Amino acid sequence: MNKILLGLVILASSISCSSPNQETADAPLGWEILDTPVEASLRGLSALTPDIAWLSGTNGTWLRTLDGGKTWEHGVIDGLVELDFRSIHGFDAEKAIAVSAGQPAVIYKTIDGGITWKLTHQENEKAFLDGITFSDQNTGFVFGDPVDGKWMILKTVNQGDTWYEIPNLPEVVAGEAGFAASSSSLLASGSILALGSGGKEANLHLSENGGDTWEKFSSPLSQGEGSQGVFAVGNIGTSELICVGGDYLAEELGEKNLGVFLIASKEWVNVETAPTGYRSGVAYFDQKEWLITVGPNGSDFSSDGGKNWKNFSKEGFHAVKSGHAEGSVWASAGKGKVGKLKI
């Protein structure tokens, strides 16, 4: 092979290796921090696509973007500036449901992109609503702290127009409670309902038939104190559940903050390396087969189903959600902070 031909081969090889069609990074590249027009603490987050996301939080705040965070529409839900709407679920660009934490315990819905909000449900004075989750486009659940020894779980089958309490509620022990840190302690996926708890005991309450019957499994996460337990539940399909949390008073403690549960065998998997601190949110990014978890001291990811974790950013967030379509991961935090995962 002459020198000219050899040079052409090397050049072609170099171009091929740097082709934009080649698989990109095998780890997240960090977060793109987006400018928002609010200073609210944003724990309510619903990611739909790379362009569309809904958020909610303190001072009755709601936000919506239709262009990936370049511009935002925002306002106050029904003038309720005293409420913290820690949960939100967006169906599309126009329809969303927001749920308050604290009193009054209310659920609102908009069908016109946030211009108007309609009260669809209000609970009694004992209620503290912690989160919202949907198993399909019509069927959803809102759960709250225990009342009279049982969890509060509300169900809708008409996109949140009406709500009713499910008949078979899982029981709790005294001192067991839920967390509204990221609106993610209850997960609905198909016929599976998974509820993570904390406080005196950190349990996984599991139903495989939509809430008709329940089993309870003690988790390996920190427990015994009011600041400890499961703060979010994620999943990889219908085979594996991921519980994250720890102790929010020990943000840097990188132990007893994660549990991986196999649904078929009803057992916890041995985790080799854990996230690098207390974690309040977790999401599965199926495009890359990554699990992403966030907390106040940073963000971690796993590419092996949650057995090993690596820190990829010191950016702190309250909540993280993966988009319903087209591959995107969004995160939210205090002071109007919103991020999109860079891949």
C-alpha cells in the first residue's frame, strides 16, 4: 500500500470514528439549567416531551413550557398564594392536575393551558396529600399520610374529573408516614401500585392488582426517625422497583439510601455502590437505560439496574421525571430552578 493510499485509509477511519451517528456518551453530561420567571420551590414536576413540561410549587405557583424551557407561562392556581402545590401531572400541553400538600387538601384541574383551574376534589381537615401518579391516560392515584391507621389513596378513572377512595387501603404502624419531597412516593405502573414509607418504619407497600390487595416489605433504607425512609419509588418496567431516600437531615450520607426490589421473587437485590447522599427523586431514562436520582447535594446515575451508582453532577434538585415520549429527563428544585439532562 503506497503512502497516499495509506493516508486516505487513516483519514477515512478517523472520520468514521468521529461520526455524529456514533453512540454518544455512556454517562450523563450534566444538567442544562433553564431560566424561569419564578422564585418558588418547585417540587411538582411532570415531563411530557423534550419541549413540554408542567411544574408547580409554593405560593400556588404553576408553570408550563412548550419550547423546552426557552419561554414559560406561569401563574397562581385559583389565587391560592398560601398553598404549596407539590404534585402535578400533565396529560398534554393543555390539560394538567395539581395537588396541594397541607391544608386545605385540594386537587385542581386545567384544560386550557393554565388559564383557569377548576377544583375537582377537597379532602377533610386530617388529610395531607403527598403525591400523584397515573397508570394510564385515564387512571390515576393521589396518596396522602395515614388517617385512622390506614393510608389515604384516592383514585380517578376519568383524568381527574372525579375522585374516590379505594376500598382496600394498606395499614400502617404508628409513626409511619409518607413524604411529599418530590411527589414520587407512590408509583402506578400497569396493575402495580408501589408505595414507599418512612418514619418509624421504611416499608414498601406493594399491590399487583391495582390496589385490591397489598403486601408489605421492610426496606433496607434508613428508618426509625421522622427524617428517614423512602422518599421516591421508580421502576424499570414491571420487573424492578427502585426506592431512594435516606435521611434528609444527613444529606451527605451515602448509605442506606437505596433499595432495588425484584417484583417476581419479592426480594431486595444486593447493591454494590450507593448514590452519594440523601436522594428525593428517581427516574428511569429508557432511551439510555439509565436510572437517574437526585437530591440536594447532587445527582447520580446507574446503568446496571441500580446495583452501582456514579455521581455525575453536583447540581442539587428535589424532583426528577422522565418524559412520556421522545426521550428527555427534567429536574426541579428551589428558587425556580429547573434542569434538563444533557446527554
